[in-house]
Amino acid sequence: MEVASLTTLIISLITFINILLALGFLFIERREAGYTWAWLMVLFFIPILGFILYIFFGRNLKKKNFYKLFVEEQEYVQAETDRQLASLTEEAANLPSWMQKYTELIAMNIRSSHGLLSSDNELQIFSDGHDKFAALFADIRAARTEINIQYYIIQRDQLGRRLRDELTAKAREGVKVRLLYDEVGSKRISPAFFRELRQAGGEVEVFFPSLLRPLNFRINNRNHRKLCIIDGRIAYIGGFNVGDEYLGLNAKFGYWRDTHLRISGNAVNQIQGRFILDWHQAGKHERGDYGEFSFYTEQHTGTSPVQIITSGPNSATEHLKNMYIKLILSAKERVYIQTPYFIPDTSFMDACKIALLSGVDLRIMIPDKPDHPFVYWATWAYAGDLLDYGAKILLYENGFLHAKTIVVDGEAASVGTMNIDSRSFRLNFEVNAIVYDLKITAQLEDLFLKDSLLSSELTLERYRERSLLIKLKEGISRLLSPIL
């Protein structure tokens, strides 16, 4: 057989196999249309290799029984959900007038994510890494019975070693220490890094570990949550991971602007419950051993109503995205959003457009510097679309903006781990706290306005004057945005 004929045969065979793979993906995987078309482009334009990429980055997570609960546990959760929904219906008229407009949102969160409302919480906001970790380490040193800690990223650097050493010291004192980290996010960490912690009695688990590093067939579904629960009485939730860059010590990023909450009150029980589910999923632990974990059983003196909302690829619906959309559509005056990435889907974009057309002052703050080029230019493309509707787009220039917050009408706010992109909406495991408190939301609004003074505005005129190269980058990035 001539070389030309053999080459033609090979190309035809590869094309045929690729078509079969693409058709299999199209009909077997039930996905959102934009996500499907993005992967079909990859499969067609990068034959064979595209399918290998799909195996690692595109497959659906098996949802059935992902978090295995006993029948008794399922019945308890459902009973608590029903009880609070009935209570909310009965007591809605007794809520402050400004809070009554959020009863539908509260009910939606209870139904979809079992995000029970607790009203006795005390909150502290951290926007600086030094302050956040100083408080966290002080609480760790004061722990008496238990420390449960979970991060997407733990770096093998000064801050990472300090966290490990603080936990090791408490384990030696007899405090129960459980540490959970994500293997892909913490890719520079090896089990040897925590050897002394384990020897001291601490337990360490890895979320979705690979059988053979660096090959991980579940690389696309990562645990992006950042939680710490101490003695069942104090919890931390927000955007900070563990690494020197989060202290502003990385020259590439400069100052790191993030937002984190310290919570005391009965919302801590909701965060503890979320940690337990992740802990049991990651390790070979007996389910139902909740008695080994500390829970808050008292009435706290705090007055902030809080719901803890979670979402992930195991969820039937995109709880956190829906919560954001409901918040945006409830706005009467203003919506302030901070996010490192703004790559929304159609439903989220429509919610923003409806709010803007209704006269709502919608402001979105994004970083002025990229950490992922494709993500950065896709963010510009979507943000640019909203300029035509009157949105105010702010580019944070004082380092890198990593905060994931939304504040609506100075009344309700959310702080957590969810970015505004498809990965956070449906691929990663995420968690946010939503707060209904005029004092806390005023503080978050004040942070936003202070950050605005350190930002430049992406005006419609400035956006229209961007170069052809930037337009090309935006176009390519936008096509790939469903799978970024």
C-alpha cells in the first residue's frame, strides 16, 4: 500500500473513531447545550487527544448515593426541613419588614440544599490574610476538644508549614484533629508533609485522590471548600486558602484581597455537618459516628440570621447559582458583586440584564490582572456584554481580587467559595454562607466601596476601543467558557 493511501486510511479511521466518540458524548451524556457544543468542538478539532482530555476533564460525576446516608439520617434531615418550612410560613409576618422579601429565598435554600436558617449567630469579617490567619491560629491554639479543617489548597510553604505545626501541637495535647485537603488543589503536597501530624494522632484525608499521581480521572470535580470548625463552636468559611500568596507574599499577585467569615452560633452545626459528609466520603470512616463530632447545643447571644448553602456535581440542581440569581432578582436598589472570574451561563446573564433593565445599580468588581489567561479574557467578554445594559464594571488594581461576595440592597449578602463560572456552578463542590443582617451587609458594602477607590472603571468607551488582539482572545475564550 502506498504511503499516501495508508495516510488517507489512518486519517479516515481517526475521523470515524472521533465521530463515534462525539456522538456517544452527545447522546449518552445529558448536558447543557453550551457545555456540549464546547466539548464537541474539542473532539472534532483535536481528534483522539480531545477524547483523552474529555476522559480527564469532561465526564459527569456519578451522582447516585454520592453522600451515602442511612435511612434514619435522611428522615431526620427531611423532618428538620419540613419543620423549618412550616415555621417560616407561620412566622414570616413577625420578621422585620425588610427581611420579609427574602422569605421565598430562605424557603428555596431550605428546600434545595437543606440550608436551615439559624438566627443566633455572631459574625466577624476578614478581608486581609494576615488578620484571618492570626485569628484562626489563635482559635486553634485555644481548641479544647476538636479541630476539623478543610482546604482546597494547602501550599508547601511557610504558611502551610505553620498550619501543619499548629495542628500537630494540638494533636499532641490530645485534641482531635481532622484535616481534609483536595489533591489537585494541593498538588505540591505529599502524604509525607503531614507525617508528624499523623504520628501525633491527627487524621489526614485526601479528597478524590488519584491512583497514580499525576493521573487523576476525577480532576474535573474538585472540593473547592474552605472550612474550619473548632470545638463545634467556631467556624471559618470564605475564599482564603493556605499559602504565602494569600498573605500577599507572591510577587506575581501582590496584595491578596479576599473575604472570609468567622461564625459562632448554631450555623456552625450546618458547617460541621457539611464537613462530616466530605470527611466520610474521602475516608474509610463509619457513617453514623456523629457522636464523635462536637455540635453546638446552646443558644448563642448573636443576632445574625445565617443559612449555609452547598452545591456540587452530585447536586440535582445548581443550588448556589440559583441562590445568586434569586438574590439579584430580589434587588430593588443595588447589587454589589466581587468575583475573581465572571463567566456566567445564560440564566445568570439574564438575571443581571433583568435587574439592570429594572433600574437596579449593578456593580461587578473583577481583578485587573489575570491568574488564568483564558478565564481572564472570557471574563472581559461577559462583563463587556453587561456594559450595554448599564452595569458598572470595576477592575481591582491593588493586587489580586479573590473575594466571592454579593451584597443586595444592604440587607442580604453571601460570602463563600463559589466563583461565577461553570466550574463553580456545576463541577466543583462549593459552600457559601448567606447572611440577613443590616450591620454585616453594611460592613461588606463598605469594603466594596473602599475597594472601588482602588479600582479603575471599564467603561463602554474603553471597552469598545480594545484592540483586535484582545477581541480575538475574548472570542476564543468565550467559545471555551463552558468548560473553563
